[in-house]
Amino acid sequence: MIALKKSIIKPFLLLALIMVLVLSGCKTHETGDASDIEEPYGLVNVSVCNMRPLPAHNTELISQAVMGTPVKILKLQSGWCYIQTPESYEGWVPSQAIQALKLSGFEEWLNETMPTEEHLLECALSFKGIPYLWGGTSSKAFDCSGFVKTVYYMNGLIFLRDASQQFIYGIKISKEGYPDSLRVGDLMFFGYEKDGKERATHVGMYIDNTEFIHASGMVKINSLDSTRSNFSRGRRGSFLGARRIIGAEGEQGLQAVSKHPWYN
């Protein structure tokens, strides 16, 4: 696995450290619903926590949360927790993967971490070669929307989980704007049109020079320029347009970590 640079792994190290400091004073809950939970917040205490639609290991993987992620505990059932992640995604996870606690401040990261073109590019490229996994959102494996969501989260911005949801927010750039109107960090969306409505099914991040990085088989770089060796004819035919996230922070669906109530 490609090693992450110090500036990239700082958020996870900080969150993991806080988790370790509070482990001894936290309780694990086995049964009940949200009204029974004394402290309805917790931290993920395993490297990768798989989220599922039902409280059973043989059900679909719908997303993941990595170690140190704060979550809200909504329901408890026979060794499982129904949790909500900071981007409001919900699912069932094994209860032993969540450590209940009172959240304390992450002031240094909150105040210093903001998405910039330089940092987004550095972060995204550090994941090159990581394999694809449907529902994956960790440095072990990603799906397309989990990849861009994680890159932005590590740079201090929370947005929604799925490509179809991410397509709604940000500053709209038409497909005719590629590549001249695009900037590093812009999200590029792919999909199809049905009944006059565009439906995004895939997402990547523009990295300049006609290229974008995305999770498709693995995290890799492609271009929509037919003269380039990494040209993707399929992505060219399904390109819907882009959304600019930098400069749109604070809009609905795009929330700075420093403004999220779970981090304050």
C-alpha cells in the first residue's frame, strides 16, 4: 500500500489518539434503542468498519467507516449497532466495532484543515493503485464515490455518500467546459440520461492536463482526450459534466468538518 504523507494522515492519527485516550472510560451497549443509550455517540475502533442494510454479516456491504470516525448510535440489536456517519449515511455494524463516548474537540485539525487544489491532488494521488470494492471508503479499498468522499473528508469537508447524491451539489460546470473550464479538485460525473433527466452512476476528480483520477477496478488515472494514451472511450461517452466543490463550501450537502456539530 502506498504510504500517506504526514499532512494526509494527520486527521486519522489525531482521531485514533483520542479514541485510545477514552477507551478505558467507555461502555459497550448490547440491547435497546436510541432512547436507552446514555451516550449516543461513538468512535469506530477497528481499521475498517463494514456497514450493512440489515444486522447480519451475509447482507450487502453498503459503505464503510474507518478507525476514528465519529458516529451517532441510533439503535441497538443483538450485538449490532445501527449508526449514522457524519455525512448522514446509515447502516448496521457489529457493536464491538463502535466505542461509545462523549465527543471532545479536535480543534487543531478543525481550524487548519481546508480543501485546496494542492492538498486534494496530493491526497488523491497517494491512493493510486488501491483496489476497487463496492461500498469501500477506506485506504484498503474504494468504490468511486467512497474515493472522492474520503479525499475531501481528509481535507476537512463532508459531503454525501453516493455519486447520484454528490451530483446535486457544488458549482455546476457543463460537459462542454471540459477541459478548459475545469480546475484541480472538480468532480467529474458519468452516467446516462433518461426521461430528460441526467443520472450519475460514477464520479472521479479532475487533476489537470485533461486527466481525472477515479476508482474503477482500482484507483487510476484516465483522460477524455482521445489523443492521450489513457483515453477512456466509455467514460467520454457517458460524461455528464462536473461540479466544483472548492468555493461552494457551506452550501447544502457540503459541510465543513469544523461546522459539523459532532466535532464541536
